[in-house]
Amino acid sequence: MAPSPFQSPSPPLHLSVALDGAGWHSAAWRERGARPGELFSAGYWADLVAEAERGLLDFVTVEDSLSLQSTHPAAPDDRTDRVRGRLDAMLTASRVAPLTRHVGLVPVAVVTHTEPFHLSRAVATLDFVSEGRAGVQVRISHRTDEFGNFGRRTPPGPGEEAMAELYGEAGDYVEVLRRLWDSWEDDAEIRDTATGRYIDRDKLHYIRFESSRFSVLGPAITPRPPQGQPVVAVAAHDAHAAQLVGACADIGFVALSGTDTGADTGADTDTDTDTGADTDTDTGAGAGGVAASLARIRAAQAAAGRADDTVHVFGDLVVLLDDSPAAAARRRARLDERANGEAASALPVFAGTPSQLADLLLDRQRAGLTGFRLHPATLPHDLEQITRRLVPELQRRGAFRTAYPAAGTLRGLLGLPRPVNRYAER
């Protein structure tokens, strides 16, 4: 019997969404259906994460920064026509965790200005609150205004040497996180009321981490998280970040190249008969970009002695999804006009139908990606297009799960083993 044309020959892909404000287009807050008055409410974020879970997604990332959003790369701006301000991502994830059961929660954390001891505790707490569904997206900062907000360090100068130092510091930071998560053995808590022994002190360990950047004694003050090691993610949009992914991360995000040709297709017509998505149809160029990104990460893995470890590489893409390519292109044109014609995102943008997006994702999966992180251009519209239309389309093609598995943790959902504690006696 011939295989069904909707049956994917590849392993089921992983799918996540990146959440930020009213969406990833700067004019998203002005769209019909947007909820700009609720961006700083718990209910808004609970609804978004619940929708992601409804779509059986692997995880959500929650955006964060240590300065106001800005159109300038290293300083604040004076814009009043765009969303400014955001809630703390880690606290937001902890707030919505008890309201969900399956979807992973991966807040962004800027590690350049925060202490690894504090972040290790926060992520471990999120793992306990979510019963094993926590992760963290590690991010560096080179913005002058963020350095000014803390006043403890001099902003780095321009150039590769400064970036290499910031990413090298991030590598040390992740190593401290991982050692602190291991500083309690799994059975360190005895809780024996008869003898009065709550913990086995021999199973708490000093980590004694020393480098030119950090000196951390340990142990942690939070027991080992349910996952052992919560998931660590890094956006690998340049060579330094790719090195960091290979050296210490579980997930790397790479820009899904070869997808954006401008908002022309179907935008100047009143009919919805155009079948071409607002996307690059030369999949070879895009696949080549994916291959280059993968090669950098795999080489960094091998150099770090991690060649046999599972490191997922997800494609990053902003999406505008509608019933037809023409409708998506018109909506993108309207959003761009409201944003004074400026680019919606530094990431590639896809404007088309959920079916066309499914074609693209499966093509890039064949190029070697294991999953995708989609950035909804507007919320909640594009998130609902992902969960209610893209997911069913992928399911029809045998490319995405139809129910959450019984694994119960984010690591289990991603097929990552629970790590052995490095300090436990073998």
C-alpha cells in the first residue's frame, strides 16, 4: 500500500511559541482583538499559555529584558507609539505554572547583570511549582542602558573581543547553574520525624566554582529540581551564541533563513485567489542556511565533548497566518503601515496560510531541524492560528502529536534523559 501523502516520513517535530507583549509586530497592540489594557495582568498571560497548551505545544518562551524596549540597539528611544514595559518573565511563568499541566515554561533571563546563585534558585523553584516543566533561555546583554541600570560594570566596547567575553561569561554562568542544581543529591531529604533528621548533610555538596568571572561556593538552598537539570536554551543567531549552545545548552534557536521576500504577494488585490505565500520559494537557499547553522552548533558540541548529547535545534520565525496568502499579506501591509513602514522583526517573517507554513516547516525539518519556535506577529490571533489550524494540519500529515505523552516533564517531552547527579557516588 502506498504511503499517505499526508504522512510525514520524518520523526514528529517539536513546536513552541515565543510570547511577548501584544505580539512580535510593533503595531500588534493596535489590532482588533488585541488586549493592550491587560498586558500587565496575570489573566492575559494565563490565557496565552493555556492556548499554547490547548495546541499541545512543547513549551512557551516568555520574553524579558533589563531595560525598556527600544528601536535603538544600545540605548532607549522616545517612541510613544509602541508597547513599552513588561512583567518579569520568571515570575510570570511561576504565576501561570499551576494553571497548566503539560506545556513547558521557559522564561528569558539576562545573565550579564544577574547572579547565577539567584537564578538557579528561581529556575529550580519554577521546576517545583510546575512539577518538572521549567527551563530558562539564557541571554547576554551588551546594551549601554542596561549596564547603566545596574551601575556595577563598564559597558563593553564594540567588536568581537567584547562579545566573546560576554558569551564566555555566559558559559561560566550556565556551568554554575548546573552545578548548583546538582549540589543536592536526589535523596538528600530524609524527613524522618522519628529520628529528627530532615536532611542527610553528606548529600549536600559545595560546588566551589572558581573562574575569572565567578566564585561560587554552594550548595544551593533549594533541593535538586524535579527534572534534575531544567532545560537550558540559547538563541544562536550568531557564531558566539552557536558556540554557547554547543558547549552547554539543551536547545538552540536559529533564524529560519530563506523565508522573507517582502509583503507584496496578494497585498494589492481585493481577491483571495493568490496561492503564493509571502515567503521565499527557493527552499534550497533556506535549507543551506539551516545546514550552516547546524554545522556550527554540532562542531561546538564536538569541541566541548558533547557530540553524543541530544541538543535540539529549533528554527525561529515570525508568523502572520490567515485564510489566504492575500489576506495575510494585506494584514502585514496594514501592520507595517501603522509602524511607519519599519521592519516587523529582526527575524525572518512568514505571511501565508497554515498549510503553507506546514510545508515550510517540514521542508526545514528535512534539512536537520528538530523543531520550531514560532513568534506570533499579533496576539491572540496568530497564536490561535498556530494552535487551531497549523497544529491540526501537521497532525493530518502525521508530523505532530495528537495528545501529550505521559512523560510529565519538559525533558521527557523533548526526549531528553534526566541527568545523573555529578556529585552522587557512582
